[in-house]
Amino acid sequence: MGKSEQKEEEKRAAYPPPITPRRPERPEEWRWPSPTPLPTVPPEDVGRILKQILDRLDAIEKRLERIEKALMEKQPPIP
């Protein structure tokens, strides 16, 4: 073993190669798992639930518009 080979060996011992993360094996491992199990919803209820969500969002939007309008009336106009 020559001096250059010995120096290389010392370098490898002092600076090991970085550990690379393992690649996912299956497609299920490619995405993050769900934090909680998703509820099972019968397909016939999906449309009804989506309608309820849209109605709720509509009500929230209207409420926000009323709040925004009230705030605009209270603030003096900016010159």
C-alpha cells in the first residue's frame, strides 16, 4: 500500500459518504399518510354533503361581505 492509497483510506474513514434516503418501493409510500382515517360515505350521500358545504360557504361569504361593508362605512376614506 503506497502513501497515496493510505491517504485515500484515511480520507474515507474521516469523511464517510453521505447516506442517501431510500426511494419508496410502492406508489402507496409516495404520498403522506392521512392523519386520520377518512370516513366512509355512501355515494348517494356525497351530493347532499357537497350541497351542504356549498350552502355553508355561501352563508359565510355573505356574512363576510356584511362585515366588510360595515367596516368600510366606519373607516374614513383615505386621501
